[in-house]
Amino acid sequence: MIIAGICLLLWFSPGIADEKKVSAIPERVVLNITETPFSSQAVTWRTRISSASPRAEILPVLDLLNPEKKPKIFPALSSTVVVDDKDKIFQHSIIFNELLPDMIYAYRVGDDQSWSEWNQFRTASEKPAPFTFLYFGDIQKDIFSMCSQVFRAAFQKEPDARFWLFTGDMVDNGLDDREWDEFFSALSFIPRTIPLVLVPGNHEYPGWQTIVPGAPRTISHLWRPQFTFPENGPKGLEEIVYSFNYQGVCFIILNGVENLPEQVAWLENVLSKNQQPWTVVAMHHPIYSVIDRRNSTELQDVFVPLFDRFSVDLVLQGHHHSYARTKKLKNNSPVSDKEKGTVYVITNSGPKYYPASNRYDHLMDKTMTHGVWFQSIRIENNTLQYTAYNMIKEVVDTVVIKNK
């Protein structure tokens, strides 16, 4: 019996298993939003070895157990990426297209050697319809050990959220694949079934602290291979700056690190053509700084006139490792509830804290320091309900915005 037990242990031990088969298992399977989330869905994954035929299979989830229904096959685009200056991994991506709106699909990724499990996602409705999404600030430190509990609390609170939006600094060093591994490990299965919308922060840029002012800045070489975001931004900023419409909301992702003039021109064009009832902007660097040592008004100068002119409803931000929510603003001043204006929010979702200053107290409705939060935002008809929670799912802030 002892010998038989040892044999079984060796048989099932990952260390004894065939290395080629183990490394062919799809890792970091991640859904990302597309420009047309009512008819398409992006997914990326990686393997430790190359594959002759990496692909994905998809079909409506109710057809999964029907032997007469065969999944549609999508071949993957693949690339080789060097991580941590030494190891080669193989990134794969596909975009499922020609999907039906408001439909739950099952999909899996892999090849003949190894497949992922079957996962589910739901496409958006083609028309305005109620939905909820979650918003997170900087993660950056103690990603797996501490931030995993924030993600679990958020999933427990809003399991039907349509996507999770992060406003940058998901890791401390965007070049360090080990930190990205912590991020995906902390998220666990969630990105396999809920799409991610990510804003690159300064920590996703190599050497951001030592870059000479005016010198070119380039995002980590890991960014584009491991995420598949819309490529409708300014030239050179594809998958870094982008926009998409989701059930009556125009979402615009901006970047405070590089090429602001190009972004301003692009943003004006997007806003001028926007026909959605609601407009939400997400960016890493705040418009109104609440940190004493950070008082640049450059973003305020270039973006606020456009936000005011085109009546942006909500601007979601990170970077300052504190919490701040403004009153409804226009021309850098509060306006009444009956007037059009923009609410700006800064939040923090990791254990790194900075004290909030009183510089813009006259513009603020709520400020907090030394906390970790996640936010639920629900859009339903002419109402946007914003709610901030702490790690134990207690409500710490809330505001309702009406679309006049």
C-alpha cells in the first residue's frame, strides 16, 4: 500500500509531470473590452511554450452541452515576449466578432496539447440599458497578499458588474512580470468572465521617475502583448488611449504620461461625435491635485475646457493614493444641481497612502485618507448612482448624478 501511494503521488505530482504539457496550459486568461462590446469580445492568454495552432472556441452557453452544436473557432495572433530579461513566454490574443447583443457565451482557449476550462461572458446590449461597473484606483503594493481581499469583496458585492475599470498603477514596476503575476493571481478567475478596462499609470512606464522632461516615453513592452484594447486612439497611443460605448455611456480612456497635444485633438473629435446620453472619462493623473507635492495644472488647463464644453458627467482618476470627490464643477467652480457639470473622483485601492491636502477643499464634497476602497457605478435611465465601499463592503461615500 505504501509503494502504491508513493506511485500515485509521483504520478500526480506537477514536478514529475511532463514539462511540455504543463507549460502548454493557458495562463492569465483575460477578457478585455472592445470598441463594440455588443458584438465582439477580446481575450488574451499566454503559454510557456510555443504552439502550432493556438485558438479559441466559442458558442452560446446554452449550446455547450448540445452535441449537435459545434463551437466557432478563432485562430489566435501570437507573439514571443521576453520577461524579466531572461525568460521567453508566448502571448496569444483573439477578438471574437459577429456576436449577438446581450448574449451569454461560453469560450475556451488553448490548442491540441492543452485547453483552458470553459468560461462565460456576456455581451452588451446594443441599446441603452441599465448596468453596473466597478472602478478601482492604484493597487501597486502588496498586490497578492493584501489587494486580493479587495477584489474578493468587490466581486461579492457586485457579482454581475459588466466590467472592472482600473485607473492605473496596477503594479509598481510595469517591467516586472512577477508583479503582473501577483496582479493576475489576486484577481484569480475574475478576468476570465468579467472584462477588464485598464488605464496605464506612470508605473506602467519604465524608468518613469528618471525620464528627462520632454524626452520620449514608452510604455512597458508587456502592456500590448498581455492586453487587447481598442486601437481607436491617437496614432502611437493605440491600446493606451481609447474609447468605447456601452449601453448608453461613452467611455474615454486618457493618458497623463505622453503626447498630450495629440490626445486633446483626439478627445475633441470623440466628444464632438458622441451621441450617448452619458460620458465617463478615466485617467490616471488627477485634474485637481490633492497631494501637497503634486500641484501641476497642465491636465486641468488642457482637458477641463473640453470636459465643460461637452458636458462630461464623471471623471475617474487615481495616482494620489487618497480619496477625493468634487462637487459638480464647471469652469473650475461648483455649480448647482440644476446645471450641467462634471464630478471628479480620485480613489485608492492599495495599501500605499498619501495624506490629502486642503488645496481644493472649496471644490470637494468628500475627502478621505489612509484607506482602501472600491467603487460601484450604476447607470439606469437618467440616473448615475455612484457608491464607494471600504474593504468590508461598508458604504463610505455616495452621490447621485441626474442626466438633465
